[in-house]
Amino acid sequence: RLQSLSRVHELLRVPVLDLAENGLIAAGLQVVLTLPRQLPDAATVRLRELDLSRNTELGNDGARVLAACPQLAGLRALKLAGCGIGEMGARALAESPHLTQLVSLDLGNNPIHDPGFRPFLEAPYLRSLRELIPPTAGVSQPMLQALANRYPRTRR
């Protein structure tokens, strides 16, 4: 449905975008995040906070779309609670060179366990990240402690 909207990319011009609980899938997210070729990249993107929570079908593919999106270079807060993201999606987010300004990342209520959070412990690009919200189940106490040591406002 989003493909039929000719100016859907203009959603990137607002500083706060809430697309929570909209049945969004990875392909639809790709449409929202893709700028037409004739537009200059960063000049039109003002997005600082993005809430995609409870879009249960985003999964790892949706996380990979986000991780590969240069238009998110100025993003400060990303909410992905309940998006069906697993180990591979978490790894993609941790290793994204485009999320360098991210201060807060909510990954609560996703099927991510310790292996999915290991890349966050040595993430080279997440230098600004201060708040990491992991799932309430499936992550060991030692991993939660390691994450809290790296990201001061990690919820345990």
C-alpha cells in the first residue's frame, strides 16, 4: 500500500515519526526510507526519533533495512519493541555504520538472546548509544551486566 503513495518519503522530513502497530513489513519500511533519486540525501531528512514498535512482521529483514539506511544517520532514538527481531537482526543493528548518532535503542519484547547482544559489546559505530532496552526474558544476567557496563542506561 505504501508503494502507491508517491510522496511517502516526505515522512522523513518530520523529526518524530510514530509508525507503531501499523502492520509494517520490511518491504514497506524500505519504501518509507527510500528517497527518490532526484532529491538530495541528507538535506530533506530531519528524522530524529522513529517508533516502529509492535510491527511484529518486521523481523530480521526489517532490522537489516534499518541498518543499511544512510538516511538514518541523524537518528537519535529507535523503538523496535515487539518487532520479531532475532539474533541476525540485532547483529545488523549493532554493526550499522549509519546509526552512529543513536542515543536510545529499544529492543524489548523481541526473541533476542545473548548471541544477539554480543555484537553490541564491541559495536564500533554505536559510540553515542546510552540507553539500550533488551527483552525482559532470554538475556542472561552476565550479558545484561556487560551491556550495562558499556551502555550506562541499559535496563536490567
